[in-house]
Amino acid sequence: SQTIHQWPATLVQPVGSPLSLECTVEGTSNPNLYWYRQAAGRGLQLLFYSVGIGQISSEVPQNLSASRPQDRQFILSSKKLLLSDSGFYLCAWIPQGNGGGYTFGSGTRLTVV
Amino acid sequence: RKEVEQDPGPFNVPEGATVAFNCTYSNSASQSFFWYRQDCRKEPKLLMSVYSSGNEDGRFTAQLNRASQYISLLIRDSKLSDSATYLCVVRGGFKTIFGAGTRLFVKA
């Protein structure tokens, strides 16, 4: 069966520090991968999506970047965090060409202080 | 106008009540529709897809009206465990839009 892993679960980082969040999917190949952010009490905002290794599409210009170094690995990074980067970061996947719903990882709650 | 709009609630209902959530979307070319459930401080989880003919899963019934660009979710015989935020989700191509969610509190 397919599973999605996301870590860490919680993170407290100072302003100006770097960030690296990792997401891996098991039990499938060539998935579409997504990074979302949810601010407190708000809806989900799509940050990046990827349809294959090295292919990244950015939805929102911001302080973040994403990479997909391997088929089932998706990384969200920042060189210097801002207070406004605080939020709940969610990785999601869906099989290529599948019209069904996403499956989300358990999320990383990031607080920038 | 937001691409996907939901009444934020909260809806406070007693156990056993029937509650309905509505959602409207702006892109008439949208192709797929879903309801997700999100518990406090947890990830969203797929509750059900929504089909034009309407579909039911136990106590949950979803309806889609493409002409009015409107989706609904009906929960019958509410349980305490139904308390959560319900997200309306609309997809067209690669673009998937999540509504901000409707909060439901079911009380004993």
C-alpha cells in the first residue's frame, strides 16, 4: 500500500535561519507531488507542485523553494526564514493521471520566532 | 470573488441532527469535486468525491449542481466524532482549489 511520510512534525526556528522539510512517498512510482501551506484559521495555499524528477512549478512567489531529487522525494527549503513563513506545511501526492483526491502527509507545524 | 467559497460556520448542532454544508465555485471548467475532513491540528483527509448524479456513503450525501456551480454535503444523524472542519475542494487540470472550510461542532 502507498504511504506518505513527512517530517519533522513540529519545528521552531529563528528568523533568518534556513529550512528543510522532507516528504517521501512509498509504494508508488512517478506520483504528482505537492506542497501546501495552511496559515492559522485559513485555507490551504498551494506552494509548489511536481510531476517528475527535477520538475517544479511554483504557484506563489515567496521566500521558499522546492526540489525533487528523486522520484518519491519532495523537499521544501528556505535560505532565510521570515516570521510570515510560520504555518502548517503539508505534502500531498496523487498518482499520475488520477482524477481522485490527494493524500496528505501528517504535516509540519512551523513556528518562526 | 473567491474561487471556492464556503460558509465558515461554526455550525453547532446536537447529536442526531442533520446538517448541510454548501460550497460554490467560480470556474465553470472545473472537473473534479471532493469533500475533505480536517480535524484540529491534523492533515485533511478525503471524505468523499462528489459526482453529478449525487453519491452517498453511509450518513454522508454529496451533491453537485454544475449549472449553479454548487456543491453540498449532508450529514445525517450527526455523531460527536463528526466534529471537524469540512473542506470543499474543486479541481480543473493541475489546479486544485481548497475552500477555507466549514467548522462543525456536534454536542451531546
